[in-house]
Amino acid sequence: DQPIGFALQIVIWLWFTILFANFAEAVAEGRGKAQADSLRRTRTETRAKRLLMPDNHEVFEGVAADELEAGDLVVCETGDVIPGDGEVIEGIASVNEAAITGESAPVIRESGGDRSAVTGGTTVISDHIVVRITSSPGSSFLDDLVRGEKLPTQTRVAAGASAFDAVVFRFDLAYWT
């Protein structure tokens, strides 16, 4: 039989771990909401360069990102925010996806292949690309965030914390009964 002091220490440490996990979950949720708010502002303030003639990249009109329809072609140059989810149909560029993924390293997006998908709200770091918008108004990744759906990282943190809570609670019940 174990001394009561040892068992009490284990229980205290496990409960401390639960408190820490819940705190970490709350921080992740708060950061996710702040990020979603930032992306919401990006969605409403972003201007797109919609091409008027697909074969001439110099002729475009400036429109609000939420006016774009699926199939519209937009040109995105260095420093531009990509106005909506789409597919690169021409060019190659470095894209900063930190606003969406949290990853600080830019990624290469190019026409053709598996590196052609772009997400609205990300920023072109270098060069320029022509993007065919694939999402209809109200159905993009940014729109999902605006509606309050969680980021993938928030979902993983919440699931991990809940599972850990259940394990510790079962351990406590099993030991003390």
C-alpha cells in the first residue's frame, strides 16, 4: 500500500496539469478569435485587381474582394493580399500564409501541380501570379472563419485537452474509490 502523501502528490500534479491544459486551451482560443477578427477585417478591406481581358495583365479593374465570383481572374503582385480562395493559373510567387496557418516561412505557389491552390487573406511576398477564383461569395475559407468556425489548430488543442481531462479524472476515480 502506497503512503497517502505520495498519492496526494500525484493527484495534485495531475490536477495542476489539467489547469494548465485548460489555460493553454483558453489562450489558443483567444488567439484564434483575434486572428479571425484580423482576417475578417482583411476580407472586407481587401481590393482585388480583376482582369478585364484574360490575355492582358495590364488591363484590370479594382473591385472589393467580396464582389468576386467563382471563375474571375485576378492578378496578385508583390505586397498584394490574395482576395479569395483560388488556383494559380499563371506565374510563380512566394506567398506568406502565416495569417491562416501560423507558419512563418513563405511557401511557393505556382501554376499546375499540387502547389497551385491559394487561400484568400494570404500575402504575395515576391513576383506575381494570376489566380482563378474558385470560391463563391460566402463560401471561402475566410468566410468560414468569419462565421466563427475554429481554426484546425484550435480544434486539435481542444480535443487533446478534453481527452487528457478525461484520463486524469478516471485515474482519480479509480485511485480514490
